[in-house]
Amino acid sequence: MLAMSLCASVTVFAQERTGNKTGFSLKSGTVKVVLMRPVIQVGAQSTGGMYEPNADWTAQARENLATALQEVQSKLGNRVVAYSEDASGDGPLISQYSRLFSAVADSVIEYQFFPGNRLPTKKRDKGFDWAIGPGIASLKSLEGADYALFITTHDEYGSTGRKMLQIVGMLGGVGVTSGVHTGHAGLVDLKTGELVWLNADRQMGGDVRTAEGAQKRVKQLLEGFPGKPVEVASAGQ
């Protein structure tokens, strides 16, 4: 039973990271993009592999990622503005769409980016066809914008117990992961709700609890951004 549970904990990593809707292009200086409030989760990975949220780490990550995003916001080739709810009352719906985006991004990784799991309708010759629904076009807080840029990050730093279990697993010939670092960045067409660009990876680098690590994470998240790609950070943690 122990061997089976350890094997089940091994993460199947994505083979691809970026996808674009067929025929989509974005010319620099032609559109308005709203940078949605990033969804940020940071915590520890327990000995048994469970996620344990850490409020202090999450607060550090929010501050560091906000600063890093602000630094690159003006370098994306178009007018990129931070999301503002104002008096629209859209907050709850925006939160729902952010969660929906994360779920769609995970599905893209699982069923299109990872070749072994590709669904028949998501093979290479079928193009890139994903969406979060046309309802987003009706939100007052997004009026006048062309696209929404969603960003989510999820980090679990291996506890001492988890790292010890990893060592024991190695000695026994069983793979055990220590740490989870997932990130998604996606551009949604606000007229149709279609996901026109996505960069998603389950092996993100950069320790978001530090300013330098957050800068690396943001550059990796926005790698391949259409219009004017951000300079790519070097690989590694």
C-alpha cells in the first residue's frame, strides 16, 4: 500500500507549455488588456503530500509578484491596465472567472499539452480551442477592454518530513516529489470568452517568497506573450 501511494504521488509533468488559438495574432499598440488580480497560493507540502497554506508566505508572494508584474506591465507592447472593480459589483463574478480560468488551464495541460493524455478533439491538427464562456463580455468592470490577462500561481514547498520521505523513496527505488510549483498565464478575448493564448507549466521556477524569485516567475509566466514577448528568465529554481 505504501509503495502504491508513493507511486501515485509522482507528478506527470507537461511536455508543452504554450498554446495559441489558430489564426490569432496581436499587434503591438493596438489593444487594451486588463491585467486581472492574480490568484496566488503559497504553502507547504506535508510529509503525506497534502497542501498546507501559509498566510505569511502568501502575503510575501502577493507583494513580490505585484511589484514584478508592475515592472513588466509597460513592456508588453499594448496598453495593459490593472483590473479595477470600481462600483460595478463584479467582484464575486470575477473571482468565479479566475477559478474557471485556472480549471481550464489545468485541463489544457492535462489533455492537450501532455501528448500521452491528448483527447481526440485536442490533437495537433484540431487546433487550440478552449474558452471560459461568453458571459465575461457582459461584465461592466471590463467594458472598453479587448482582452483579459489571467495569472495564477500555486506553490508548495516541501516540508522537512516530505524531503526525508523523498530520500527514503530514492533508496527504495520509488519516486517521490518534494514541492509543487504550478503557474498559468492566459489571454482571454473579452468579446467571445475564448482563450487565445496560454502559457501553463507544472514546473515553474523562481521562489515567489523573494523579490528576485518573483521576477523570474513573472518572466516565465509571460514567456511567449503575443505582441511583444517578455525576456525569458533562465531555467531552474
